[in-house]
Amino acid sequence: MSEPKKKDPEYGAPAVDQESRAYWEGCGRGELVLQRCRDCGTVQHRPRAICATCLSSGIEHFVASGRGTVYTYSVVRQNQMPAFREAVPYVVAYVQLEEGPQLLTNVVGCAPEAVSIGMPVRVDFVPTPGPRGEPLGVPRFVPA
């Protein structure tokens, strides 16, 4: 007898605010949008109004490559939250982006046992409508 097909985690609408709007809207377009400081060059994630390194307000947004490597990960084998219950086991990972920042995310598209530290991955997006129906998305990563 075959095992039942495992579902992907179900993502709710992102919590969008003024600082994170460009990020979530980019995800809705299939683009990973990060911030870069025009004064010191730091690339940062989570989105903020100022640079976390030099405190400058000279922040610009740019479309990142969407490539990275698994920095560390954990396989979740128990989760009773309804949106995740049917998805176990699933992988939660920090992905080191080519541009520098790390992103807390899921790795999908392969068996959890296939994930390893240093594994090359690329971004994939789950369309996730915002609270007013606007096209947003949630990034996750798949093997590159």
C-alpha cells in the first residue's frame, strides 16, 4: 500500500507593514527583493527603515539572485497546527543568500533526508493573497 501524499505547509497572509511592503509585493511578482544601504553597502534582511550596520536611512531595494545555500536546518516531525499538520515531516532552514543575508524558510521539492548543510538552493514562491486580496507571496527554497 502506498503512503498518502504529503501536503506542503499552508502559509497565511503575510503581516505587511510600511517597511516590509516592497519585500512581500516582490514575492508576489516572483522576485526576492532585498534592501541595500547606499552609504555602507550592507545588504540586509529583514526589511527596515534604516541600515542595521550604520543607521543610515539611505536604503534602496533591489531584486536578489534568489540563489543560496543551506546554512543550517531542522526536520520538523511533529506539528499540530492545522496549516502544518499534514506537511510533516518538513524542513525549516536558514538559507545563506548569495548577497549575504540569511533567510528563515522552508526547503521543499526533495525528501527531508536529502537536505544537507551547504546544499545549493534557489527560491520558489507560493502565491499568498494579502488581507485585501493583493498579490503577495511567501518565499521557500528548492534544490538548485
